[in-house]
Amino acid sequence: MRKSILTLLFLAILATPTPARAQTDTPPGPVYIVQADDTLWGIAARFNVTVDELLAANNIANPNLLSIGDQLIIPGMEDLAGALVRETVPFGETLRSISRKYRVEETTLRRLNRIISPTELFAGADIILLQQEDEPAWPARANITEGGTLLELAVLNGSDPWTLKTINSLDGTYAALPGDILYLPSGSASAVPIGMPSAFLATEVSNLPIVQGTTAQVRVSVAQTGTELGGLLVDQPLNFFEDEDGSWVALQGVHALTEPGLYPLRLQAILPDGASQSFEQMVLVTSGYYTEDALLEVDENTIDPAVMQPEIEFLLSLVAPASPQKYWDGIFIGPSVYSDCFNSYFGNRRTYVSENRQTSYSSFHTGIDFCGGSGLPIFAPADGVVVFAGALEVRGNATVIDHGWGVYSGFWHQTEIRVQEGERVEAGQEIGVVGSTGRVTGAHLHWELWVNGVQVNPLKWLAAAYPKGP
């Protein structure tokens, strides 16, 4: 869908005058199509030119008047033609597969993106593509199976081996190898990205690049029933569960203090016969741009490591199991009367100090704080089972709900708990009363969400349903 929108955008832009430049003749070289988060300075850095060179090439008097959809001539590329667009590299793709799909020579892709080594291409990275008006991306792709031939693949997809040789830049009809991505001139066939073992029919990683403090989703379709899936994202093992469509889904939180950069995403399949296949690629984790809260003065005992550490270890033991049953369905609902009013957001960097300023503790806000004082009801945001309901030193009167698949909700600082351990609760059910117990500066509801052992931004779960569809 995204590729279709970009193609339509490209065609529309070519037919419409653009305010970014004053030229009326066909510009020399390709034009870059400005996207939502672009700046002139960022574009200049991407193409290794100066801002002054961009201004001069495009007759731009005011660099602040850049608009989405504008076309910019990129100096130094007069030997190329077409539209330069920016895309995100999906998990499992390589320079070769991208080259074939978009009909762009690998050497051109390397030049446009200043790629020296194929290992520089990682999932979640931006890549610049050169697209032609009359050459949209190929609509379908398929793999040659072990023991198969290019002729068989062509016949099955209504084509011929010579056409597939040409559009995939093969040395000959003999040069196609099992597991290699081959693009097709028509149809809707799909295939595992190049280099993925045969156990994986399809793999999709949602929301690339991954933002620190959010929930990553990995969806996998397997070739054989009875295949067991596992893996690793950053430093957390993945737990896969079968979704309604027969694919397998792993939801994994990425810690809010994870340094932005490249981290491994590894998938492993244990086949019914005991054989093992795996695939690993680096994925990009970007900053959540969290802000700093004001200094918070609290009771010294609540920031004593001897008190905090046993409590966090207890919580980690509570949220460690990944129940195979998924209790929730769809988008979570707000647990507060004031569901759209917040005193503090997830991920904010925080420093707590004691009254005498002799003790301090720095971390991040592990949930969201809702507006409203003592006595207000607290509601379950989704169906689940209560796994803890009791008093804690730092978090006060607390309730933890298991929603299944490794997803848990925690509610701190209550003045009254209205559920019991082992109780099954439904979305919207009253489970407690807002209070000011534990480490607080005033009465409020703190709600945090754990996904496979890591706290994530709960607001994302109030805005979209997890797991996301294929």
C-alpha cells in the first residue's frame, strides 16, 4: 500500500508545478521528493552536498519554505534521471532484493546511499531509491524451492524463464538459486526475503525503526506445522504465540533506556524432525526523545537500594511468565476517569531526592500518571487475571493483571484494592481506588504496562490494537 501511495504521489508531483524551484525546463538529473520529516539541512547531509549548493541548484530564496511533496534537484547527479524517494528497509531485505524490486542497479543504490559494505544495510534504515515514472516496483515475488527450476517457477506464475532472467538481472536462466528472491512481472505471489531459511515462509517486523520504550511486533509464517519458533530482540528472548490467521506473533518491549543504535533480531525455527534453522539481522532502535521531569522530593526509604532492589526483582518474577492464553481483544481502554489527562508521561527522565537531599535516585518514569486525586475509581484496561494484589514499599497498594502472551498491567499507589489474586477481571471493571501510598508526591493513578518483561509506553496500547494484523 505504501509503495502504491508513493507511486501515485510521484505521478501527481510530476504533473504539478512545484514551489521549491523556479526552473520551467526539465531539470538535469533526478529530483528528490520532500517527505514529512525532511529539512533542507538533512537532505544536504544525506546527499553529501552543502545547503548553499542545494539553494543555488533550486533557486530557493527562503530555506524555511520547504513543503512536503516539493521536488529538489540534487547537484552532482546529472547523469541520473527519475525521482529520488526515501523508504524504510524491511527486516530480511538485502541490497540485491531491493535492487531487483525497484529496478535500480546495485551500484546506483550504493552511490545514492554511500554504502561501502552490504552489512551497512539494516532493518529500519532509510534507503534512497531511484524510481522512474514508467517503471513502478514489481508487484510480486517468489522463491525457487530446493530442487526447483526457473522454468517451473515461471510456468507456475504465468511467465517464462527468459523474462525472469531479464528483470532479475541473472547471468542466465541457470543462475537462479534456491531461496533467492525473484521478482515477477505480474501476480500477487509473496516470498520469504532473500537469505531467509526455508522454514520461514514470511516474516514481518512492524514499526521499523523501533523506538525505545515501545512494543515491537514480529509476525512469522512457517512452512511446516509443528515448527517451534524462538529468537532474540536486543537482549530479550522472544515468545511466539499462534494468531487467529495461523501465523505466529511475538510482542516484545524495548527498554526506554536502550541506547539508540543497532541491535540484533534473531529468529530460530526448530523443525518437526529436530533440525534447526535461524536468521539474524541488525535492526535500528531510535530515540523516544523523552523529556526531563522536575526534581521529585520523596521519603528517603523509598529510594533506598536495599528496599527498591528486592521489590523490582519481585515484580520481574511476577511478569516473567508468558501465558499462552490471550485474554484481551483489541485496543485497551483508559483505566482512569480522566482517560485523556496526564500529570506525567512514560519515559520521562526522573531524579528523586530525599527531604534532606542526602540521597538521590535517577531513572525514568515507568508508566503514565493520570490526573485526578484520591478516591477516584480505577478500571481494568483489558481482560485478564489478577496475579498480585497487596502492599509494596515503593509502589504502595498495588495490583498486577496478566493479560496473556507476556503482557501485564500494574497499578500503584492505591488507597483501596478491590480485587483478589486469581480473580478474572474484564475490561472496564472497577479494580481499585486512587490513593497516595508508596513513593508519591501526591495522590494519583500510576499505570504501567509490561510486554515480555519490559515496561513500554501504555498510550500506544490505547491508540492501536495489538497484535497488529498481517
